[in-house]
Amino acid sequence: MRRLLVSGVIVAATMAGSAAGCGVAQSAGDGSTAAAPAASTGAKTPPTTTAVTDTVPTTTTTPPPPPPPSPPKPAITRDLIRYGARRQAETAAYARRHYGVSTDRVHPRVIVLHFTDSGPGSYPGVHALFDANQPNGGELPGVCAQFVVDQDGTIYQQVPLKLMCRHAIGLNDRAIGIEMIQQQGISSHWADQQILHRRPQIRSVLRLVRWLQARYHIATRNVIGHAMANDSPFFHDLEGWRNDHTDWQREDVLALRRRL
Ligand SMILES: [Zn+2]
């Protein structure tokens, strides 16, 4: 190991000298045919020795930086939907068909951002939809998301965190879903921007995302929009299903990530 390191340093030093032609290498005079042979060999040897001794201190290790403080848990209002034995069995059957594992549990690696095509004050309607457990895409259970963030910043939790919700094809077993109350308007990008500029709502979303990231060690690159779900490295679906939703466009997710 030590010899390899030393020889590597010599090669590196020589290459750097001949390429850049700076400092010590200039005095070696590779191209100086006028220089006497004795003088040129005498000049070449010392720089390599110096380079070896210089590099020894760089092998010392520096202590890793201290971990950042954990973000506090935001205020969360528990308003759980009915998720009894029947719905749990339907979720497990769904997971078996689409992910090959019969489970109603989620193992979060990703956070998926959504908005629902609903206006101010429409949270009760969204909650009722999640609670209704109606077939979606011809399959049960019905759709849901772990959290809904209203426009006034209230965070409503819909199911216990350990439970899977159907909110993004290919990721439900690996993703926490966050719905935000927002009308579609003229485009998904426009809708994303409304949320990004609505202070109470986006503040709560950011606090919730930060807390979930710390709790489940989720990298910021895995905080994605529903519109990005098919491209996630965690995406998988044995039935060949794909998402066709456009909520939370990539450029808007990047803007949100910069505020995390
Ligand atoms: Zn969505």
C-alpha cells in the first residue's frame, strides 16, 4: 500500500510538472537541450523527493461534521379514515398483484407530492373521498394519501404512518403521499406555483417533508412530484401500470427542494 502510494505520487508529480510546466518542473527543463546533462539530472531528483514528503500529511483523516439537528415534528391533526380489516386485506391483495408482496405496510423511501383538484374549504370532501374506499382503475382499495395539507396550513393525517395508501402507481409500498388542496386551474405548473406562493400551506408542506425525510432517512432527490413517479428508481409495477398524472411538475419540485 505504502509503495503504491509513493509511486503514485511520483507519477502524479511528474505528470503535473510536464503538463503544467509550473514551479519545480520549469527548473527541470525537459525541453532545455542547452542544459548540461549533469545539471539536468541533479535538478530532477529533489523535486520528486519533496513531493513525496509533502503528501504524507494529507493522509491524516479529518473528523466528520456533526449531524444536523433533527427538524421538529410539525403540528398534525389526526383525522383518520376508516381502514379496517377489509380495507387492509384489499390493500394486501393490491400489493401482491402489483408489487409481489402481500402486505398493507409501507416502507418509505420516497415522498410523493400531489394536489387535489379542489378549492378552498374542500378538505372535508377530500377526506370523504379517501374514506369512501371506492374502486379506482377497477381495483380496490380506494385511493388515499397519508397526509393532506389544507390552504390554511393545517396538516391532516389520514392513516397511521405504517399503512400503505394508493396515491402513486408503482410507489405505494415505498412512498408517503402528501396531498395539497389546490385547484388545477389553467395548468399543473400554475397550480404548483399557487401552492409554492401560498405561505401558510407551503410552510406546512416543507415542515412535514423535512420531518418525514429525517424520520425515514429520505434523500431530497427522492422528494418527487406525482408527475415524476414513473422515472423514480424505486418505481415498480408487476402489472405494467404507469402514472398519467401531471401534478407537481419537475421544475416546481426543484423549486420546493431548494427550500428544504
Ligand atoms: Zn397526484
